[in-house]
Amino acid sequence: MEIQVAALCDSAVDYEGKLCLLGAFDTIVAAEVPAIHPQCSVALRLVFRKEEEGTHAVRVNFVDEDGRSIVPPLETVFDVELPDDFFFATRNLILNIQQLPFEREGLYAVDVNVDEKQAASIPLQVVYMPASSM
């Protein structure tokens, strides 16, 4: 299994097997903390080879710099089966998150585990900048 795309973005859609992203980002500037980010998406594009057919589990976890979850992990399970004449198959996975809480400024990450192994980590920083400074 290979991850072609792992992004935190404003929104994402799967359009007939094509992964479409809007507004990939890695920084949230907060006028106050604690802060709530109103809406975002985690977009993943996974590639599986013939020998990787079967059931796969994906877990996405937003963590702070100490590795503690800031929201419950998001989990999904799906099957991969390739037609005989295909060399690989892709799966797009989009997780939409609303009201994402950040207790303080600092370093965060979106950890992606596939079949109980870490496959990617998307860095995210929350920077405090009072409204009078903006």
C-alpha cells in the first residue's frame, strides 16, 4: 500500500474516482485560544497492488504535540479487489470534520494509520494572533 496524497484542506470530493482538493493548508491562525476551526477535510488517496487485495482498516487521529488525541479517532474499513487486467487500484478517502477544537496554540498532527501501521503524518500548527495584530 502506498499513499499518493495525504492532505488537510478546506474541502475535498471524489468525482468519479478523481480526488479533488480545495485549499490545502498546514497553519491555522487563531484570534483567540481555545479556538474552533469550523470545517475542514482530510483527503487521502491510497494505492493497492494485486497482492494487497482484501480488507483494510484506516484510522485518522488528530493529535497534539504530546501525541494525545484532541478528538476521537475516525475509522473506516473497506475491501480492495482488483479486476484481472488491473495492476493496481486506488481508493479515495475523504473525512469531513466540523468544529475541530484546539485548546492552545502549538504543533499538532493528523496521523494516518493503515492496517494498524502509521502510514502518514500531516503536520498542523495553530498560531495565536490577536485580532488587533491582524
